Amino acid sequence: MINVQTFRRRKLQNCKISMVTCYDFWSAKILNQTDIDCLLVGDSLAVVMHGFESTVHATLEMMKLHTAAVVRGAKDKFVIADMPFLTCSKGIEKGMDAVQELMQAGASAVKIEGAGHQAELIAHIVEAGVPVMGHIGLTPQSIHNLGGHKVQGRREGDALKLIDDAKKLEQAGCFAIVLECIPNKLGDCVSRAVGVPTIGIGAGPLTDGQVLVLHDLIGADPDFSPKFLRRYANVNQLVSRAVGGFHDDVTQQAFPALQETYG
């Protein structure tokens, strides 16, 4: 099983890190049987699992519930849980209360969006013995301030700030940093600028690892197709065909068969 010390070692060995975002017991149980390195219980569950328009609707109660389910399903995996909207912006005491609840739900670490304004809290959490993964670039909790889902760091000043932010996160004690939706060259520059591994999503191939949402990589929603996404299956079509077959068998009185009933 991977642990927090493994991440930096992987970077030194130039061995890529794989991470998948999942939200529930059944999918975590499947992922536990794979070679995937670690799992993220992302606040994107507000969108994927609950149908909201953005991650700002993820509550601490939601995150606790889904984290506990994933941990029960993936007993052999390193599980990171997102700190939901504004839980890191109400002072250290309230932030630590949220960390405690997520860790007691079974998480191995927490992930926090943002850099400069979060550095003090991150350092405090790490000092308390809880591993923290950073997250910069496109930070979905700040989507209203960013003006939508846009690639970040295209301008020189913005790119330099992201590099500086990554350094601040490393200094604060983050064991890894997610880079989301930034140019390929910037993903490389940030990865070279810090000693902790970077895990990219839409940040090019030169980060130290990659993450995708399970539902996205298996093709659960055909309407979601960002440039960075590669689909490895078409579950939408598979499930539709399976349910259609069940419906046909029921209406044609082909299910259940005698061997599928109790005597």
C-alpha cells in the first residue's frame, strides 16, 4: 500500500503516480482490486453524484459520508478527501474541526485548494500530523472568481504566480500538489520547481502523476468531454444496453426463467 512517504520517493525515481477520483463503496471496492496508487474523494461529488452545478455545494456532511463509503470499499488504498467549500477559510479552529471529521471518517490525507491564504492552515494541519495535498491552477471552489472553467496560467505573470504558489505549498508541508487545467509547459515548470510530486489533470504529460474522475474515464456521461479527458470504456452505452435487455426480457416473459426461481 502506498503511504505519504511514497509520493516523494516516486518523484525521485521518476515513477509516475496514478490517482482516480471516486465517491462510493461499490466503485471503491472495484478500484481496490486494481494497481491504481491512490484514490481521491473529490468535492466534485456534488456535481457527479448529487447533480449540483458546481463543487461549492459539497458540504462537510457529504464529504464525510462519501469518504467513509470509499474507505470501507478500498481498505488497501491511500484515500485523500477534499476539504469542502469555505471550510479552510473560517480560521484554524474551524478548519481543524473539519480535518478531524474527515480523518475520523477514514481518510489518509486531506486536499486543500489554493495557496498563499491557505499556507498557515496547511502548516498547522501538517504540524498536527495530518498529510495535506495541495491544489492550484483551476480551483473549482473559486470558479465564480475565475470566471468559469478556464485554463489558468497562460499569461507570464499568472504562470510565475502559480510556480510561486507551488513553492509556498511545499514550504507549508504539502506532500503533493494537484495541478489542474494549466498549459503543458507550465505543468513541467511547476513540477521542476518543487521537490514534492505534482499530479496533473489537464496539465500535460510532464507532471509527476495523473488523476481522472472514475465516471469520466469510464464514459458514464457522454456529454462531458473536456480536452484532457481520455475515455477507457463506454459505461453509458453498456448500462443502457443492459437495462434495455432486462426490460425486453421482462415484457416478453423471458425473465425470470425456472432456474432463477425458488422451488
